[in-house]
Amino acid sequence: MNVIPMSTTTTADNNPILNIAIFAAFVAVTLFIVIRASRNNKTAADYYAAGRSFTGPQNGIAIAGDYLSAASFLGICGAIAVNGYDGFLYSIGFLVAWLVALLLVAELMRNTGKFTMADVLSFRLKQRPVRMAAAITTLAVCFFYLLAQMAGAGGLVSLLLGIDGRIGQSIVIGVVGVLMIVYVLIGGMKGTTWVQIVKAVLLIAGAVVMTIWVLALNGFSLNTLLEAAVAKSPAGEAVLAPGLQYGANPWDFLSLGMALVLGTAGLPHVLMRFYTVPTAKEARRSVVWAIWLIGGFYLLTLVLGYGAGALVGADAILAAPGGVNSAAPLLAQHLGGPILLGFISAVAFATILAVVAGLTITAAASFAHDIYANIIQKNRKNADGTAADPDPNGEVRVARRTVVVIGILAILGGIGAQGQNIAFLVALAFAVAASANLPTILYSLFWRRFNTRGAVWSMYGGLGSAILLIVFSPVFSGSETAMIPGIDIVLWPLNNPGIVSIPLGFILGWLGTITSRTAESPQLAAEMDVRSLTGFGAEKATEH
């Protein structure tokens, strides 16, 4: 096998024309799928929940596609290649987080809600303040998650086309953002779900092929692979031991671990996937499929990450366009030359497109369904003073306009987040989700006394504290790798806010509830219990 020099990555090392051709083929195929799927997007249920038409296995594969984002493939492989054991903690955290989501909230949320997370949170509480708070936290979580995907897209395509520098990567991020807007405007949830399914199959297949290839080069011995990684790593044997990245500050590791383990159960775009199946039984089937696919993939990242460290080297990875996020594509180039590099990078690009499409439709649904339809439209009056009938077509129109706004904001944010490890950026999104959404979700599902004040305090308090701590952390300013390197406003020493903001969200939810004298409806609380456990009436509107 010809070994391709990896000291630098330029257009000489790969074939930009071939790469662009593979990219164009992927975009053309996925656009065809989106256009085909969009023919039945006539109602809000079609646009937001794909008409609840997917089977359990189909939705399980789509859930895996949503969850196995660019962070899972690019960010984690890079983190393991550079930081070894500490990088693999992302894989462990993401997988354990999925188990928490399945055991505590997934089926109960699906049974109780209609289109969005706010349907559940406002079921037995006051609609207006809770829906507004839930919509704002959903938009915030989706925005942080979008930052990671857009930054990953810039680094990936720049590597593939030999583009270096912030201006070139910024143009790439803009192109990805425009494509994302087109996908969601045309396809809605149905088109997005089919893209997720295709992408998940290709991503897992590509990861399996690369894993077998790496193991074959090392005699199918994991021990031989790890020895090669130690020999190649500047850190030596420290790459196999805990502490290479987080040893200097174990509190940072604890904060990261809390965010990873608890974050998934509060991610609105993952929870929204459960509304696309027709019954609770199909929701459970989708869970089984998803957990096997996700668990298997995260085991593969161990081999891929250490394989990149052994065959490519941490120094070459960090020097490449895209930095640490380029480990998996560089490993593909080392193994199979330009063709495998083009295929794997195109799969990663499809991964990014599919995930940002899912995030965007979740954010758009939250604004259009929760704020426009259930707050603004609810207050609309006819000329005679009577309540005006809701306009379902207007709701979908607003959702489509929201998609364009979110796409523009994602492009601007992705340009600002260039150079950050995308697995790390996703961890920030997980921290915001665990702080702002998870406490209210759990209290709503399991605590009958929980009331509107507790929900509002929990969501705004968790969200506000998480964002403040991120802004005043080393992630945002104070170093060359920060999002805004030119200033220094660091007041909080940890990179992840979870250790403070997550407990604070739970405390504020409890405190707001016990200090409020307003009693919520016991009948609605009982109805929510029945619906969450049985799924009875889950397809009906959650009006009260």
C-alpha cells in the first residue's frame, strides 16, 4: 500500500476535483430524496413530524443519524488521537447520556407531546409563560449545537479542498448554511429524516470499513495498535492514561461529565424524533435500534481515534486545516488515498448537513408552533371580538421564514467558532440543555406539585447561568484558541458550566414551586400521568 505523506495537507495530497465530484454526488442524491419526500408536506403534522409515518426501525436509524453528529465522528476521533484516554471520555459520556434519555424521558415525552418539547412542559401548566420559556431554551440549545456543526463543516471542506485561513473557511460555512436552508425549506421533517437514515447507514458503514482496515494493519491486535499510538504520540504512554487533557483541573472534567451524561435528555432535536412514529410500541422499537447503532459506533471511535494517532500523528493532525477535527479524514487518506478521503469526507459532510437540518427544523417548529401558533395566534380576535380560528398554513409559513433566520445566525456563529474542537462545542450545547431543559422535563413528568413558577425559574435560571458562565470562561476569550481571542473577560476558570448551572436549574425549579401559592390543576396532572405512561391520546392536540 502506498503511504501518503501526512506532514502537511495541501491540494497536492488529495484530488480536489475528485472530492468536489463526490461532494456534488452526495448533495444531488440527498436533494433528490428531500424533493421526493416533500410532496406530502401539506399540514403542520407533515412538516414537523413527518405525518407520524415512520416505522420503529426507520426512526431508530434516523435517531442514530441525528445523534451521531460531526462531533461524534470528527471531534471524538480527533480528541482521542490527540489526547488519548481523555478524548475517549466523550464517547463514554455521549453513550451513557443516551441511556439516561431512554430510561427517564424518551417514551414519556413522546406519549405526552405533539410536536415540540414545550407541548409536554406546558401540558398542565400555564401555556403562555411556559411555552415562551421552552421556545427560548430550545432556540438557545439548537444555536449552540449548530455552532459545532458549522465549524466542523468549515474545517472539513477546507481540508478537502486545500483551503486554509479564516476567509476561505468562512465562505465554506456560508455555502453549508445555504444548503441547510434549502434542505429544510423543501423537505421538512420527512425529507430530513430520510437524509438522516441514508447518512447514518453510510457513516456507520464507512466507520466499520476504516476500523477493520486499521486493525488489519496492526494484526487485528488492539494492543499492537495502542503501542503504535504511544510510539507516535508526543505524550508517550500518557496517551493511554487519564489526565492528559483534564489532569490539571479535575473540576473541569467533572463539569464536562455532568453535561455529557445529563445533556441528551434535554436535547429538543433528539426528543422531537419520537413524534415521527405512530404508536408508543414503534417508539420503543426505535429506541432499541438506536441504542445498538449508537453503542456500536462509539466503540469504533476508540480504534479510529488511536488509529489516527498511530498512523497520522497528533502533530500532523493539529497542523492540518480544521485542526483536531481533521483526524478521521486524514486517517481515511492514509488508508485509501484520495478516493477513501473523498468518500469519508463526503459522508461527514452529509452528517453535518443532516444534523443541522434536524436542528433547524426543531428550532423553527419551536418558534412557529410554540410562540406564533400558541401565543400570538391565541390572542388574535375577529372584528366582532370573538377568538379567531387558528391558521395552520400560517404556522408552516412562519416556520419556513424562521428557517432562513436561523440559517443566517448559524452561518455567523459558525464563522466565529472556527478552530474549536466540535466535540467540545457540542459539550457546551449539552450543558445548556441539561441546565435549561432537563430539570423542567423531569419535574413535569414525575412531580405532581410542580407549577408554572418553578418551570419558568428553572428554564430561565438554568439557561442564563449556563450562558453567563460560558461568556466569562476561557472558551469565549483570553487565549488564541478562544472564540474571541482579542479580548480577556475570563472570570470563571472552567471550560464547561455544567457543574454550577445544572444543579442550579434543579434548585430553582424546586424553589420556585415551593414558594408559589398558585395551585395547578390536579385533573391535568392526573391526565398527564395517564397519557405519559400509556400513550392514550398522544396523537391529539394538547389543548386545555
